[in-house]
Amino acid sequence: MFLSVFDMFKIGVGPSSSHTIGPMVAAARFLDHLRAQPFQVAGVRASLHGSLAFTGVGHATDRAVILGLAGFRADDYDAERAESELQRIKNEKTVSPDGLGRLQFDPKDHLVFDYGPALPGHANGLILRGTDAQGDIITEVTYYSIGGGFVLTEAELAAGKDQDTGHPVPFPFKSADEMISMAASSGKTIAEMKKANELSRMPGADLEKGLARIWDVMNACIERGLTNEGILPGGLKVRRRAKGIYDALLAERGMNLTAPHTINDYMSTYAMAVNEENAAGGQVVTAPTNGAAGVIPATIRYWLDHVPGASASRVPEFLLTAAAIGGLIKFNASISGAECGCQAEVGSASAMAAAGLAAVLGGTPEQIENAAEIALEHHLGMTCDPVKGLVQVPCIERNGLGAIKAVSAASLAMRGDGQHLVSLDVAIETMRQTGVDMSEKYKETALGGLAVNVPNC
């Protein structure tokens, strides 16, 4: 089993990897589908289903689909140009993607939120259609946004194309037990095995450059979040808090009466800074999702800024280790809140962050696996219940607590020898089963929990 570190960490835009980035990716794929057809289409249509319909407006799914059909991509998103194009599309009722000419598309009539039953393949489904000059459908493709910006067509999902089909890698572990066993037999760390797998698919220079880029974008997102103020969009009138808290923390530095637990405020503030940026539609790194994008950057920043001996040169080791754990979770369970609740998003991110931190603290493969298990175990059952469908409440604070749990889990694991009762594999399978049993109203539909008990207007 192989998922690249760049599959787990994608550069994109907020507020949601599955509801914003995924639909934009699907739209781009549909444009390629249209370009490959022997006939000319005159218009495009879209319908959103399941969680994409119920929380689509709050997650900017409609904007993502419109911009995707206009040829925009998440990895090189230009916010100013996007706003201008959205206004033009609204006025002229057309999109003009490269190579396809001007296509009829009126967002008000041709983008449908279908609140009926979800499509059979996944909770996040959308159907994109091409029409002729009379408006009759001449081609359509069903896409599923399966979490973390991963997108599959209906045919690919049925065929199991979400699994790796490339050439064999040196360390093809599909479970944590296999990972530990391969580490023991090879004498390599988890990061070294993950790096070897990556190098079997790409040049070393590309890997090094890509990892540096991932951390640069993560850290830049923290810095923007610690600087920006104001009210987040969406109607909840949630006030950005990261800057104010951080400024207060800096003012308190050196005071003899500062409580030891203040370090938790630093961790939370780093994470909140990222997720406030995400909620505002800024550039973030899916880690492994946008809704959980703050946990890993916050944990790395905590380590670099507050742990003696930390060095930025080891951030790639952190990211490679975290990606190895994230790959196991995605392969054996899910990283999608619409599929398994927030245990699959913040829980997975916390497990990945705990593993990465344990690695750079010098942990053995057994201690790293233990750290990931502790973090994931103590997120089991966590629901995804965003108020008004926005990635704001409880998502922003939840990332802060996910980072705190990650650091605590790594610390506990480092105090032990790696031997423990509940394995990471068991925790992952339990998370999967819990997601299957969880009521749909607690899986990113905004139909239960805080979403219905907090006034959202």
C-alpha cells in the first residue's frame, strides 16, 4: 500500500478539502472528460448530493464547483481573479474553460442542491453533466469526494481505484503491525521507510523541495492567522481570536507568575490561526483534511518554538512519519468527516501529529505507533456537527485540542517502551466501525449535535 506524502498533504484553499477542494478537482476532471469527447458540448450542469448538499453553502461547495468548471484549480488559486470571474459568470451565465469555448451555465438554475437521499457510493457525491445547444444532457459523470481532496468517479470507486496501482515500493506496509515488523527487520525508522517508498516513485530533489514547500505553506498560514483580525464570513459572526491570544501570550513572556499550562494556549493558538485562515477561504495544507488542517502545523510549530534541541531540518522526518500514519488510517478506515465523523478528521490529524512528534523526539517505531494510537483512541466517537455547515464552530477550537492531545500522546508514549494493550490497528478498525454505526446526522450534515442546538443566525 502506498499513498504519497503529497497525497496526504495537499496545498489548497479553505474551508474544506472534501467540500471545496474535492468538488473543484472533480470539475477539473470533468473538463478533461469533455475535452476528450468526439462531440462539442454547449453547456454544463451540476448537482450536489448528500453532505455536499446539506453543508455545501457553508463549505463553499457551490463556489468551488463554479470556479472549477471555469478552469480554476485549488493548488494555484488566485482569490482576486476568482471573485472577478464569479461576478462575470453570474452576470453572463457562462463559463469559459480552456479548450472548450464558452459554455452555458447559470449558477442559479444549473447548480442544484439535491437534499434527497445521498448517492450510493459515498456521502459526498456530485453529478456533472454536459448539454447540447438545446439543453439536453449528452454526457454525465458521477464523482465522489472521499475526503482530503481525493476524488473518484463512480466507476473508479466501484473498481477499487482508490488503492495504489503503481509499481511496487520497498516497504509496502498496509497495517501498523506490518510497519513495525518491516522497521524491525530493516533497521530503518518509519520516516526512512516512507522516504524510500517516495524515492521509488520520484527524484530525491523533488521530494526535498516538495516537503519544504509543504512546511512553508503551513507556517505561512500560521503567521497570517496570528496577524489577521476581524469577523469570519458565513453569517455566524465568529470573531478571529488567534491574534489577540497570541499577542497576550507574547506580552506575558518572562513573567514569573505564568502558569505551566499556558503552553497549551500556544498550541491552541497556532492551530486556531490556521483554521481561522481556512474558514476565511485562505491557502492551507490539507493535513489530512482542511477541517483538521491546524493540528499538524501547530504541533510542529510547538516543537520548533518551545522544545529544546528542535531543528527545522527535521521537519521532513516529522511529515514523512505523519504521512505514513495517515496513509494507514485512510487505507483501513477513512479521513472523511462525512463518512466517519470528526474522529476521522481531527482524530486522524492528531494521531499523525503525535507520531511525527514522537519521531523527532527520538522515539522508536514502537513508541511512534503507540503515540498515534493514544491520540486516535481518545478521539473515537467524535461527531462532525458544524454549526450552519461552516468550518468554524466547533472546528477551529477542536484543532487546538487535537494538537494538545497529540503532544500529550507523544509525551506519554515516550515515557514508555512502546509496549501497550490497544494497538493502532485496533484503534483504526474501531474508528471505522464507529463511523459505520454513527447516525448520519452527526456526519457533516449539520443535522444534529451543536449544529441544531446552537442558534446559527
